Amino acid sequence: MGVSAILNLLLIIGSVHGFIFNVGTFLARKRIEKPIVFLNLLVFFLSLNNLQSWLISKGLVFDVLFFKHLVVPWYVLILPMFYAFLIFYLGIEKKKVPYLKLTLVIFVLELLVRSAVLTLVAEGVLKESMIPMYNAIEDAVTLLYSLFIFKKAIQLIFRSPELYPAILTFDDLQWVKRFMKWGALIFLLWSIAVLLNIFSDTIKAPYSYYPLRIASSVLIYWIGYQAFFRYVVLKDRIVLRKEIRDIEKEERTATKEPLTAQKGNRQAAEYEKIHSYVVNRQRYFDPGLSLDKLSDELAISTSKLSALINQFSACNFSDYVNGLRVQDAKKLLENPDFEKYTMVSIGLECGFNSKSTFYAAFKKFTGKTPTEYQKEYAQHP
């Protein structure tokens, strides 16, 4: 099997995979929100673009000049769909324009102009040699427009965090920033392909596009899964945060008594103040809470703070904080109202910074994973 055959195989596999992703994500959501719509359109248009490229490379098109060269510019729609997803994911659709109408206009114009050029070639008004030239021009226009959208996305993520402070409490958007960095490589490959199509006498389409299509497919399918996963977790966390934070502070204090209470002791009283501060102000929900950070807040030396926690909670600082988080996680897992929420969202909302740290801490304190605990509690409440 030659290189072209392998690349074509990857294209059709990617296309099928993308269509499966579309079906799966729609089936996974009872209510289809706008971010999910744009995310699915992103993968759908990419899949259509790859499918079209595969059909053309395999010669599975009508052997008529007009239809043989009638390439639908699906690639015009790909990046704008991701930008629209970001706008609605961040909840700033009233502050930023998603450029959907402009994108649709460019898409329709490119389709109409291509149809007009192909009609003139078929009627003999223009030479057939004009088609590759038009392809290069259309590709250059699409590249410039996509760069414009990409620049807008970069400005949104790196320069305008003040537009979506609420979302940043749930998601640091590092996954988007990584996408932007890899996206720069995609644009480099695209630019090289455009230049080769215009100036090279040996490397032309479709060969010039193979590195671009494979790299962009991998990247965008990856971002599709990442974005879908992040969106589900975001929605879960928003609801969970409201539920968790609505619990009365008195109830929290009552359920989080120190493991070793020694009343009437001055050091015990100091520890009680520390414990009340951490619990009543819900400081343990902060995934970045550290011994140094808490000592600064309480104006106590780290050595004294560590000693008090070690003495009266019978564990070190990390286990003390994680123990409080695990207690909250257990309450959520025991409540049937929270069965539909992902374990990741529960762990993150209880103060853990990742699924792995949540699972490790939970198993350390309970001897079970969160999933095992939830299942066992459901069977024996």
C-alpha cells in the first residue's frame, strides 16, 4: 500500500469517526445546547471536507467537467464553528460577534463563483487551465479569512479574560490555549500548501494538502472530544456549585468536627479557629490551597500551623484538607439527585484539581473509588 493509499485511508476513517462523534454527542445529551450544536458542526464540516477529498482522490465523482471540479468549500466553515462554540461556551454571545453571517456569505459566494467559473469553462469561454488557478485563489481567500477568525480567538482567550470571569472559576481554558498553539502549526502547513499550489511545478493538489488534512483532522477531532468533555463538566459544576454552596454553614461545621477535640486547651482553641475558618469560609474548595497560602491568610507561621493541624486532626495538612473534600464528595455520592453528574465534576467542585487526585484521596480515606462507593451506597444506603 502506497503513501497516497494510506493517507486516503486515514481520511475516510477520520470522516466516519467524525460522523460517529456527531451521533454519539447528540444521543448523550437530552437537551442540545448551542455550544454542542456548534461543536458538532465543527466536526461535521471537517468530516464532510475529508469525505469529499477522499471521493475526489478515489475518482468516485461524476466524470463530467462541472461536477468533477465542483468542490464544496466546507473548510470555510470549520474554524468559525469553533469560534462560535467558544463564544457560547464562555457565555459572551452578547459581547462578541461569532461571525456566523459573514461566514455563510463567504461560503455561498465561493460556491457561486466556483460554479460560474466551471460553467464558463464547460462552455469554452474560459480555458480548463483556469481551474487550478481559481482553486489556489479560493484557497488563499479562505486561508486569510480563517487566519482572521483564528486571530479573534487568540485575542479572546489570551487578552480578554475579563469578559468571562465566572467561567474561569470552573475552567482555566488551558486546553483551548494548547489548541491555539497547535493551530499555528496547522496554519503553517496550510500556507505551505497554498504556496506550493501557486508556485511549485511538481507538488500540487491533492498531494500538497495531505499533511494539512491529516494534522488538522487529528487536532480538530481531539479538540472536539476535549470541548465536549469540558462542556459536560462545566454544566455539571455550575449546578453542583449552587447545590454545595447552599448548604448551611452550621451544618457544615457540625459535620466536619476535628477528629480529636480537646476542649479547654489553648492550642486546641487555636486549632478550632483554624478549622472554623477553613470550613466556614469553604477554603478547602480552593484547589490551590497550600500550607503557605493558609498561613498568610491566618497570619500564623507555617511551622505552627502545620504543628496544630498535625496534633489535632491526626494527619498532615494535605490529608486534613483532602479529608474535608472527601466528606463533601461522600455526601454528593450518597445523594441520588447527583447520580447523573460526572465523577470529574464532583471531584473538581469538592476542591480537587484533577480526577486522579480525587480518586487517590477518596480511596485513601474510604478504601473505595468514588464509583465503587456510589454503587455500594445505592445498594445499601
